Amino acid sequence: MKELLMCPPKYLSTTIVNNIWMLDLPQKEREINLDAALEQFMALYTIITNHALIYLLPPTPGLQDQTYATNPACVLPHIKDKTAVISHFRADGRVGEEWVALDFLETLGYTCYTPPAYFEGEGELKWIRDNQYIASYGLFTSYATLDWIEKAFDAEIIKLEATDNYLYHVDCFIFPVDSDTILACKDVINENDWELLNKELNVINVALEDCYEGITNSLRIEDTIYNGVVHDESPATIHKNKALTEIASTLSLDSCFVDIDEFTKSGALLSCMFLHLKR
């Protein structure tokens, strides 16, 4: 059974503006309704616990983004012994999350390592198969850290430069569906890297506009792809939902859309709320 880590949004806040999505929202529209956020979190948690074992990280006062559990660490599944790389945050307001995650992971038996430069966890490093990964660098993660992970842990990483400020983590434009297939946005990947991805994998191109709506910020469990939606669905969101449903269908998979609009105020989407512990 898949094992995941989540963190309840007890202290979720948008007081510290640390990404461009938040900057685009007027302050009033950024204000978090904590009751609604907790309700949405519990609805998502309830759905996923039917199919996976979920550990809950205790929320910590003062860590406004701690509920986005994909960022404080990344577990390396190609290593048999439990191994995790802890994050080295660059974004304002996020320092401290990594130390809470480190303590928790160590209680679960993980050996944790700290990288030499900026790194934002699983949101920036996606496992494909064996010792192969896809990662992005340039905005919140350093190329030097990815190079260090390759050398220190005998990994092979396809490194993609993050060039769109709105797609600042690799999960914003890459989604590994399985060990052979990924969703990827050609519009933000240079030609050489695009050719490399297509040599290694079955690549399904997704539209840039659908990436802005979170088509790659998805979670697959068993035969279902989970993705986030908002209460007031725009035409762009409807287009993204239709595109993902059609892709899932061609792969003989189901799709499930879950309301997470309180979390989009932080510039976050569904995959941001999960850290893979066991695949």
C-alpha cells in the first residue's frame, strides 16, 4: 500500500507573500478561511485514506505553509534503506518546516541528509523508475543540489530549468503517471531536454494554460488520478478538467477532482499536500 505524509492546515496563512500567484491576489482575496481549509483538508484526507496509509505531521505555530508537505523533504525510493533529502528553503516564511519534517522522518526510521544549496523537496524532484528522476532548478532549487544528489546517491536526474515564474516547481509542469509515462508541458522545456524526455519516456504534451490550472499537480493512487478544483470553476479550469479526464481515459485510468480552493490562495495545488513515503 502507498504511504503518504500530510499536515493539517491548522496554522495556514498567507501573511508572508512568497510566490507570484499570491502577489497577483489582492490582500483581501488572499485571506484564509481556516474552517473551510480544515474542512477541505479533511475531505481530501478521507478520500485518500481509502486507498493509502497517511501519516499526519503535527502542525507547528508560525509555519504558515507547513501543510504543503511535498516541499520539506524528498524520499529517495531507489535506495533500499529509508533515505530522505531534507529541504534547504529559499522562499520567505518556509525555513523551519524542514526541521520538523526531519524529526518526524527520523522517528519513522529514515536517515536524512541536508543538501549544500537551495532545494524544495519532492515538489522539485520526481521519481520515475529505478534511480531515475526528473527535477527542475533555477527558481527555488539550485542546480548544485541536483548535482550533489546524483553524486551522493547514485541517481540519474533529468534536470529541467524552471523559466516560468508561475511554474516554479517541477510538479507545475511535469507529472509522472507511471514508470514509463509522464505529462509534460513542451512550452516551458527547451528543445534538447524535450528530445531527451521523449527518448526516455512516453511523453504526453499538456497545454501551458492547463499547467497554470494545475493539470500536472496531480496524485495517482492505484487506477485513479486525483486533481484539485475550486468552487467557482472558470472556463480555464473546466478545460483543464476535461483534458485530464480524457488523458486518464486513454491510459485506462479514472480521474477524481477534489475541492481545494482555500489552498490555491497560497499558490498551491493538490500535489503540494502530499509527500510520498512508500510507493
